Amino acid sequence: MDKILFVVGNSRSGTTMMGRILGNHPDVHTFGELHFFGQLYSPSRASQAVGGTSRSRKKGISESLNEPEAVELAAKLLCIQREGYRTHGNPRRFREEARTFLGALSEYPATPVALFSAFLCRETAQKGKSIPCDQTPRNVFYLEDILRHYPQAKVINMIRDPRDVLLSQKRKWKRRFLGGTDMPLKETLRDWINYHPITISRIWHTAINAADKFADSDRVMSVYFEELLAQPEATVRQICDFVRIAYSEALLQVPQVGSSSGADKPAQLGINAARANSWEKGSGSGEPELSSAEIYLCEALNAPLMKKHNYPLVSRRPNPVRLAIDILSFPMKLTMALLCNLDRMKNIRETLKRRL
């Protein structure tokens, strides 16, 4: 495998759109969100319970897997890829396919990162393509691990105005009614619980900082969502040069689906420039969907990074009552979000440390 592509960035920053653009290339197979790092396997050497007993052991990202562990990890990857990250069922149904996959390998994957690489390679080859592309946004928090373990990796980091990210996350629970009809009700509820202006603003801050550490790397390219919308051809040409694949106009023909601001239009292809600066435009009735308090909190928490990345501040005076409500509700909403997402964290302490 000559190269592996990783599309990363804060959630709701255009990572899915970028994955679809790259997936239109005849050599690139774009996966769904796999969440290998952090959820299926933790890069940290954290203690994990074994066999339901009180005994624990150290298991890090480079430690050898035994056969049952390899089958279990492969089954989870297959289940997520086949059925979708947010809609997948029980991975046990994929154990037999996992054993077949592992048995067909010329070299048994001794470590989780080796198994993941073999999985990406096998799935991509089955699609008749040669370059795998993982589009898991939160991999931005694992860039050091990705670049160390995959020397052939190229990373495209998506950056978007945090106020637009805030609005998109606030609306995300509506996806069930905008075309995401297969979305389980529990995922809609999880999206609603996850939203709080302080939480979302803080995660944007840590995601930007995580990527900025690799700004000088020749293997990491940052792409501004607003520039992609305003100048799609020029931006995608630069990405193709970075990845070293040929550009064609077909790359831009992506379906207009997945937005939290309007119904899916799968038959309508192309880049929708109207998605830029949605936070300023308000709803269809003209009323702003982000309150002055939400905008104030977002800018207060992210002002230096927003200036660094050329997002101008509006310094809007917040409604004091709404601001007080947002601040006082934060501990409760954060606790609810933590409890709601425990099943998505392989190592709770490590995940919270990286993201918050």
C-alpha cells in the first residue's frame, strides 16, 4: 500500500464532504467513520479489565494481539464499515468473516495498527482501488500516532469557523428528519444531549491545537471549509497535488446530503457554496439560530485561535439571562454527555484528556 489518506478535523467541519470528493477518484476508496483510534483501540498504555475479573493488564497500541482479540477487533471494524458507525448492530455476526479475513493474510497482524492497515488494504482492494481513505474526524486527536505508525500516511485536516460548527452541532439532532431516516432514535437523543456551547467550543479549540502542532509537516495539509466552498476547483487541485493523484472535474460531483441545515438532495451534485457562514444568516424566518450568549461563549473561549486562523470576531454583547443559563447548565449537560458516550471510549481518561 503506497499511501493511506486520513481526513480529520473537528466534527461538522466538512470531513464527510472531503471524503466524498476523494472517493470520486478512481484510485481512492473512502471508508465511513471507523473510529479505530480511541474507540476500538486506545494508543495509551491504559489498564483494561480482563475477562470480567478484577485483574488488569497493560495493553498499548503496539502490543501483540492474540487470536481472539484479533478476531474481535476485525469483527468490529467489519461491522462498522458494513452497517455504519451510528447505525451498526452486533459485531458478533461478523466473527466468521473476520476469521476468513485474518486467515487469508500472508502475514498475521501482530498488533492493532497492523491489523487496521491490513483491513484498510483488503477492503480497498475488494473495491478495485488502491488508496484507502479513512474519514474519522476525531482522528485529529491521534495525529502523532497516525504519522508514527503509518509512514505512508497523508493527512487532510479540515478547519471551519467555530460558530458554524456550533450551529451545525446544535442542529445535528435534526438529521433524522432531514434525510437520515435510518438514524436510531437513541442517536438523535445523543446528539441533543451532546450539544452545549461550552463543550462544542472547547472541543473545537483542542482539535485546532492538535492539528496546529503539525502545521509544518509535509504529510499534513490543512484545508479551510470556507475556501473549499468558495473556490472548489482550485482547492481540490491543491489537495490532489498534495496527495499526488490526478485532478478531474468528477471529484467535485458530490451529492448534497448530510447537512444539518436542510433536507438531503442526493440527486443534486456539486459543492453548495451557500453553506458558508450559516451562523450569520439565521433560520428561514430570519431569526438567528445561535443566541448572542452562544456566540459570546464561543468567541471568548476561542478568540486567539480564531484570530490566528482569520475568523473575525463580532464581540456581540450577550443576553445576561441566557448567558447565566448556559453557564449554570454546563456541569449537568457535560455529565449527561459523558454518561451517554461511555460506550464510545476505550479509555475514558485518555479520551477526555485529548478532547477537552
